[in-house]
Amino acid sequence: MKERRKMKKISQILGVVLASLMLTNAEVSAQKIPDTDAQIKKEVNEMSLDEKLGQLYVSPSVKAPKLQIEDIKKYHLGGVVLFGDDFTGNKEEFKEKLQSYQNNSEIPLLIATDQEGSSVSRLDSDPQLTNNRLFPSPQQMFAEQGMKGVVSEASQTAKILKDLGINWNFAPVADVAESSDSFIYERTLGEDYPTTATYIKKVVPAMQQQGVAATLKHFPGYGDAADTHVGFGETTKDKKTMQNEDLLPFKAGVKAKVDSIMVGHVVAKGLDKDHPASMSKKVNQYLRRDLKYQGVVLTDDLTMGAILDYAKDNHVNPDLLALQSGNDMILSNNYDNGIPEIKQAIKQGKLSEKQVDQSVYRVLKMKQKLHLK
């Protein structure tokens, strides 16, 4: 009898300890996004500089969940981008992995992926996640089912992403390639500028109504430029021509209130003949002043060959230069080096903390819109 009471007592103590541990873990992600603009601004003002800068990083996944969680906690990351290798296991295991990322983030995470369809389709990486569903390209859907089919597919895909725990899609592609030989062609709608603009106008709300942020890419348009994953590409059109052609889909997306815009690494001579778009103040100023865009602006991957070469040749840290150029978020996992350099630049007056605050506000505003908790 004594032994039974003793075991009962131990069981009660273990229950209290377990409940305490569960509460502690819950408190890691207890800080939800404020409901009002004033509250968001107040939260930004109360954040440390390290916390602010961490929110401006979207980290390509480091694959190992344990290491990813360590970085989320240590660097206060604003988001994580998932690639093909991340889409493994059954649906429950996958969702649990993403939830573990959220549980270890003080501020709810943006969890992103590139789900364009066909050649860029992360959801095709492991068929068991989506019951062997295929994800055709917008170009294929348009050819087979017209605009209605493309929009429907975008909506259904966004719903699947949301169900898996992904709240941000780096799509749709707003580029227009006149030549079918262009590296970007198969990822585009494959139609002319006005038709692509109509596509963007319709597909953005279709995606965002499912609770997934859309991303126009790759501003200001690749056209028929070379692949910047391996080197620099450029477009030689003048500004007026760009406004009547390449920029039409982006204007349509801004009007449709797209949540984010990804700036590419192409040199668009009509806007800035000297710098890649992602490193250009002029390109960002065009977005903000001419197109009146107020959402989140993020860079394309800063580890791409074109940018690595540019940074090396100009002896600059690409993360710092990206913020100085006006981008809100940095697609990079170089935060361990980037954050100290950015902090030093702020201390030296080379980057204003006010600008950082404005970017953090936009990031939190997007998270608020997505109802992240």
C-alpha cells in the first residue's frame, strides 16, 4: 500500500513537471503578431537590434531540422525557405517538422517555398505528401484550360501549401520572355505582356485568398537575359519600353495588392545601367515611388553566382548592400556574418536604423495579414 501511494505521488510530481515543461515550450511561440498598426510599431520599437535584423532574413533551409531550429532561435529569423530535399516523409511528419520551427520562434515564422509548377515544383519532391498529385506549369495549364484553369490551379495549390504549414509562395513568375530559347521561358506563362498582366491580376488574389502570401518575381523582369544563377545577365531596353512591356505584369500585381515582390539580379539598363536590380537603389525607388508599392520587397538568393561575383569584385557584403539599396528582406543564410556587419554599418551611419524599422514593420504587417500565431 505504501509502495502504491509512493508511485502515485511520483506520478503526480512527474505530471506537474511535464505540464510545466509543456507550458515553457508553449511560451517560446506565445508572442503573436499585434492586431493594429500602432501595436506593430510599438513592438518594433521594443525589439533589440539583433531581433530586428533577424526578422529581415529569409533563410534557405539548412536541411537538418535540429540545426534549423538552433538558427531560428539564435538569430531570430524572419522566415525559412524550403527546397526539394525538405519535402520528405508523410504529411503528418512534414507538418510536425514545420510546427516545430514555429514553436521555437518567438515571432511567428514566414515559411516559404518556390511552387511555380512543373520544372520548379517542390511539392513534386515526395508524392506521398500530396497523394501523387501532379503540378503542371502555368504555361501548360493555360494551353490546356485557358486563364480559368490557370487561376483555379493556383488557388488549389495555395490551399495545399497552407494545409502543409507553408504560408508564403515565391510565385507567380511575372517575367515575359519573347524567345522560347530564354532560360526563364518555360517558367513564364508563355504569352505576351498584356496577357501575362491579366494572368498576374487574377492569380495573385486567387493565391492570397487561401492565406498564402504571393510573390511577384523577378522584378523588373528577366526578359531574354542570361541565367543569373551562374553569371550576370542584362536587359538593354530603355525605361519607356520597359514601362510598356516588362513592367506591365508587375504593375498589375501591385494593383492586385500582392504581398511581396522579389527583385532579381539582372542588370536592367533602363532603370540602372550600373548595378544588378537587387543591389540598386534606383530600382527600389522605382518600386516605391513610381509604382507606389508598400509591401515587402525581398532579394533573390544572394548566394547566386552573379551576386557572389559582384560582391567579390566590389569588396562589399551583399547582405548589407541589399538593405542599403532598399530591400526589406534578404534571401540568404549568411546571417552569422551579415548581421554583425549590418550592425557595424548602422553604428557608423552607413545605414539608418529608421530604415531597418520600416522594413521590420512591413515584415510584421505581412505576418499580421496572414494571421500568423
